[in-house]
Amino acid sequence: MQCDHKNDDAVKAFFEKMAREQNGRMDVLVNNVFSAFELITSNVGVPFWELPDSAYDDLNAVGLRNHYMCSVLAARLMVPRKTGLIVNVSSSGGLMPMFNPPYGIGKEGSDRMAADCALELQKHNVAFISLWPLIVHTEGSKFVMGDPIISAKMAEMSGVSEAIVKANYQYGESVEYAGKCVVYLANDKDVMKQSGKIHITGDLGDYYGFRDVGGRKPLNIRRVNCLLRFLPTWASWTANLVPDFVKIPSWIISFAGHKLN
């Protein structure tokens, strides 16, 4: 359900109705709404000062703000019962530049929200996690891959050739994969150990021992063999020589983001 300044009351009414029907019980909240696909795809490569004046709100009113408001309402139900799981579906756009600055602000805000809220929820046994899917086979991503102009611009922004991006799209994850992550987290009796952290979907698949549809392992930015696939064709074959368990430590990945002087 989308939440913004215009329909706050409707969202609150929805939570109230759900609470009445479930006797005040809410086990899991997954924040995963987004309303700016058209804005992003029609402004690839446009600097932030040339974006429409509404760009920030278009990206984050039904995104970052929605995640916070729904988390507040969910916490009010979970805290008294001393149990619950809140998941913000975010992306690596919170770590490194992706699409445009308003997008990155929203994703880093979602990650920080999970970290800060988790601290206050810890003593109430409620977990708050930020989840990073990578390339996902959504209708939107399929549209982008099928549009030669947009896909070329996206590849140019990433610094990787369009041919390599399209060749690796097949290794993306299904829309069900993130759902599996949530199910395993919700059923983990020790989920509080995962709270307040960013989790890459592929890492959770390895940790809990599940795979994507068809038994595949999707791309994971920490797996060395996945990164090697984005090298030029003459070098990408080396990916087949590196086992899946060889990963870059998370603390090294974090260096891709902003740093203090």
C-alpha cells in the first residue's frame, strides 16, 4: 500500500483494520513500494539540477517516507507483543551512485532507517533489516533490457558495455527470490542476530541454503566469480574457475561508498 502526505489517513486506517482483524498481531512487514520508474527511465544520465522539480518527492514520498510511516505503524503493533520482523527492500544504490542522487538518497535512507530503528527495537525483540536484491527480473527491468536506447544509456552510466550487461542479465534473480529471503528470516529463531544490518539476497541464500527458481544462484556483488563475469569477454571466462564460496568481505565492499576524509 502506498503512503504519502495525501493518503496518510488511509494507510493508518488500513493498519487499524488489520489490527482489529488479527487481534493486534502483525508478524512481518515488508516495505517495498516504488513509484518513479518512469521518472528514472526517461531521465537516464540527466544531472540532478536538470531533473523535474518534483524528482525528489516522486522518488521518495512513496518510497523512503512510505517505509518510515509503515514501520512506525507496524512497530506499534509488534513492540507490545515482543516479536516481529520489518524488512526494507533497498538496493546497492544506497552504497554507490545509481540512476540519480534522489534515488541514492532514498536507498541510503532506507538502509540507515533499518540500522537506527533496529537499535531502539532490539530490547523489544523486534528485528529490522535492510535487504538488497541485485538484478531482478521484474517487468521494469525486462522493459529496460528490451529498449535499445535506455539499455545503452544505463550501460554507459555503469561503465560496463551494453553487451556485457545484457549477457549477465540472465544471472539475475526472480521476483520470488527476495520473498524466500523474507520467509527464511521470519522463521529464524535467531533473527535478532541479523537485525540492523544490510543483507544481500544472495548472501542469505547461501546462509540459509536455498536457491532461486530452477536451482540457480543469482548474481551477488560479493562473489568474485560474479564480478569476473562483467570483465571483457576475453577475460570473463575466468569466472568459471572461481568457486561460489570465494567472496569479497563486506567491509571492503563498503569502501565503494562515501568516506570521511
